[in-house]
Amino acid sequence: TATTEIYTLALHDALPISAAGLRLWTIATGRTDETGYLLGTTRPDSPLHMAAGSQLSRHGLAAVSLSQRPGPGWRITSAKRLRRLVELVGVAPDGADWPREH
């Protein structure tokens, strides 16, 4: 609906994710999968999911939206983007499923 679209656009701008925020997201929901690295989100049709994808793009991390297993979430796949993700989130905490440069 039009109201949802306006809310989603407002959320994109109101939800800036810093490198520190991206690190927390990675700690909370991130995991490697068969083709890249997955950052989990809420339902794929939710404004939060869409806003998160927008913020990833702003960091140079264009990702694929997943609605089914292993999602919902955003999958980062290219070597260039995985290097950028590692650069943004820093050193892995002990025991974390952390993104790796390929």
C-alpha cells in the first residue's frame, strides 16, 4: 500500500547502520553458507528487511534478498563484497561464525 511504501522509505533513512551496527548484526545473526555470508533479518516482506538491504548497499555490500531457507536475510557473495564486509566488521570475536575473504 502507499502508506507502507512511505513508511519503508522513511525507515531507510531513519535506520542508518554504522560499521559498529553492522558488526553487531553480524555477531547476532551472521553465518557462512554454501555460497557466501548470510545476515539474518525478519520477514522478507517487512520494512525492516528492506531497510537493512538498503543500508548494506550504502556500505558497498549489495546483497541478495532471501525469503526461504537459509533466510530470511541478505546473502553477500562476491569476493569483493566479502572483503568489504570483513573490512567493516573487523576482527572476529572468539567462536563467531565470521565472514572470510575468499
